[in-house]
Amino acid sequence: MGEGAGISRMSDPRLAIGELAGEFGLTHRTIRHYEDEGLLAPERVGSTPGGARVYRHRDRARLALICRGKRLGFSLAEIKDFLNLYDTDDAQIEQMRYMRSIARRRISALEQQLADVQQTLAELCTIDTQISEHLRRNGITETQDMEEKHS
């Protein structure tokens, strides 16, 4: 079924850019950037050059997916590819396969980052312990160290 087919104006409200921006906590500039990248394609209405942007349910749904994708760390190119696959088949099999592929890559990258952070944290804790022991051996207590800092 094509975009807007069988949908009344009441069930497919028109939104101005400000309404959409406010709902998602984005700037107008960000939404226009998503348009420039081909992620959103609002309807243009009115007599002004280029017409005023009018966003429909489909644009809102796409923006929700864009925001979620960004939150999960996907690139705009990956999000665009995912969104463009929506219309390729009714069951969205290719879209789901693509999402699984990029999600698995993201999981792998995050697991590596987590391991790196855990290693760095362990090293910093070791350094902190070594310094505390060194200070204690030289008669400096944590309390003295803190008092000197504040005086």
C-alpha cells in the first residue's frame, strides 16, 4: 500500500518542523540535515519558494528510527540503508537481515570497548593501590593527604 493510501487526514496529522523537533528534542537544523542526507522527505506545501515542510506519520516514524539508530551508535549511512530497505519486500526480510548484521558488528565493537575500559580501570586501580601503599610506607595516611589538599 502506498504512503498515505487509505489514511484520513485525521489519522495522519501534519506536523510542522518545530512540532517534530520539539517532540524529539532536536533542532530544526538537525531535521533539515536528515532531509539533506535523504533520511526524511517531507511534503512541501504553500506558495513560498520550496513550500513549507509538512511532516506526516511516516516521517515521524522514520525520525524515531533515526534517533534510536543514532542512540545505538549506528552511522547515518547505516540508518539510511536500513530505512531504504523497508519498501523492498512486505515481510522486510532483507531489512531485518541488514539490521542483524549491523547490530552484530556494533555488539562486537561495544564488547571490545568494554574489555578496553575494564582493562584500563584495572590498571588505574592497581596504580591507585600502589600509590596508597607507597604513601602509607612513608607515613602519609589518606586522611592527611585529603587535609593537605583542602588547606
